[in-house]
Amino acid sequence: MGLFSRRKPAATDAPTDRDARAATLAHLQDFVTTRVGVEAYVEPQTNSTPTTMMLVATDGEWTRRRVPDPKTAWQLAHDLGIPVYDVQRTGYPQRVRDWNSRQRLAHKRKHA
């Protein structure tokens, strides 16, 4: 298919819901097993974003994925064996902001 083609991709080109769920679960499991001290933070649905779950490691590294609803996020964290928090009650840990700052500095140095 050409870059500017109007033809839509075949239905088999798009991942199924089952495939997407499996990929999300695999990503979250990998994050938990390859980092230390991972905690989950459930983020509420807004007008522009669905409910999400943010996993944060001890060093502040994080990842975020969509989840169907808060109940599913809490159950998933329980299944992964990690602590889970409601971000509206606890806020984000300072280590996330620290990690983001370190990443920005590293990016600037790399591209300077």
C-alpha cells in the first residue's frame, strides 16, 4: 500500500482486543519482573484519556498503560503482587519527577 493511499488496511492488519490485552499484560509483567520495588498508581478517566495504570520503579522509571476501569487496575496490581494506590489520593511519588528530570538532562547532553 502506498504512503498516501486511501485504501484502508485489511482487518487482519489491526491487532484484536485480545492481542492488545495480551501485549499490555506482557509489558506490565516484564516491567515488574525487570525492575525493583515497582508500585502501581491508578489514574482516573478524564474527558481526553481513559483510565490508566502507571507502574513506578524504585529509581523513578515508569510506564503507563490503558486499563478498562479502576477495578481492573487494582485486580491486575494484586495479580502482579505489587502495591497499588489511587493517584488522586496519594499523588505521584517525587522519584517520578526526579527520573523525568534526569532523562531530560541526559537527552540534552546527548543532542548537544
